[in-house]
Amino acid sequence: MSDLSARATRLLELHQAPEILVLANVWDVVSAQVVAATDGVRALATASHSIASTFGYEDGENIPLDLHLDMVGRIARAVDVPVTMDLEAGYGDPGETARRAIEAGAVGANLEDQLKPLDEAVAAVEAVLRAGRDAGIDFVLNARTDAFVRGAEDPVQEAIRRGRAFLEAGAPVVFVPGAIERDHVAEIAEALGPRRLTVISVPGASLPASELEALGVARVSTGPFTQRVALTALQDAAAAIVAGGTLPEGTRALN
């Protein structure tokens, strides 16, 4: 079994395990190395918003795909754990973008449906999964529905409808950003089945990972928020020293 295939299989197993998979999203090599070296980290996810910001681009497929994939490849080569990439909506060709992501070293991906007609969204899911099969790996597609973030009339039921369609198409898990309230998470998780739902942790709003695990959630990630944590610490440190103080005590040499 190739290293890429082994990483893909491992990532799939982590989603299916009883313990919730917690992913602190990364955006460059040093952030990936720091997170990967943290006790308890078993896999990494890249954040498209954060990678775009690193290079001065707005989120939403504004960063050139070649540049985006180059960073993902650098991250994948720098760590020994599985890496899943945010494909956004697939850059116009989800299957080909997934193929190139696999070549870069990614063994899983998020794919936004942007509330496109369901048949189109399912076809995109199928194209990504086909790319994984063609590469001979268990590519872990985290099929995302934007029912909450794009304001569907009944986001819970729309997330369930779309999530079930993605699962039927072969996606192992379904990502529902914006599902934060306990009742919403519980209803979607029950409708999709245990270890099928993934969510994002929003500072000051989301349930703790331990409670999400108890509700049957497979995975929780952090999206752009980990980069914002780092930037908040940077700005606070800069403000302190400019104001006549010093850098924070306890700063560690992590690079």
C-alpha cells in the first residue's frame, strides 16, 4: 500500500471512529508543523480562506488554483499525518481539481454545494469521488451543504435532504457549517446517522467537542478561526510592545 493510500485509509478510519475527529485548520507549512506536533492531533485540514489571506486574496476561489495547490502540497510534504484540503466549490471542475489535490498529497477534501440545484451538487460529489477511485485511494470527501450559511428557508431540513443525497452518492461525511445550536446539530446528526455529520467550531458560539461527540458528530474543524487566533495574538503582542511593554512571557520557540 502506498503512503498516500495509507493516509487516505487512516483519515477515513478517523472519521468512522467513536471518538470525534478534531481538526485545527492550518494555512502554511509552519502552522501545519506546529499543529501536527501537538499531542492528540491525528490529521490536518487546510483552510481555503486562510491560505487565500496569506497571499492577499479574498476568499471564494479568488486565489489562483495553482498557488492554492502549491501550498497544500507543501503542507502535505511537511507532515506525517493525513491532510484534507478545502476545494471550495471545485474551481469550475470538481473532479479535475480533486485529481490535482490528490497529486499534491491531499487525501480528503471539503466541497461546497453553494445551494446549487441538487442534481448538479450530487454530480460534483460523484466527480470528486471518481477522482479518488481513479487514484486508487479512499478519498474522504466532506460534502458541504450551505443550507445554513446561504439562508435556506428551512436550513435543518434542507441540510438533511442534501446530506442524505450526498451520502447516497458515496460521500462518507457531510459538512454543515452554520449548524451551531444543540437542537439543530442533534436533529441533523440523527437524520444522517452516527459519525456522518461534520461541523465547524465558531468562537463563543459552538458546543464543545466533547458534547458534539456525544451527539454523534464525526468531526469538528476550525476553518479560518485558527488563523484569526494567531493573528489576534500577534496584534495584541504588537500593541503591547508599541505601547512600551514587552512581548508575552511564555512565548515558545515553535519554529
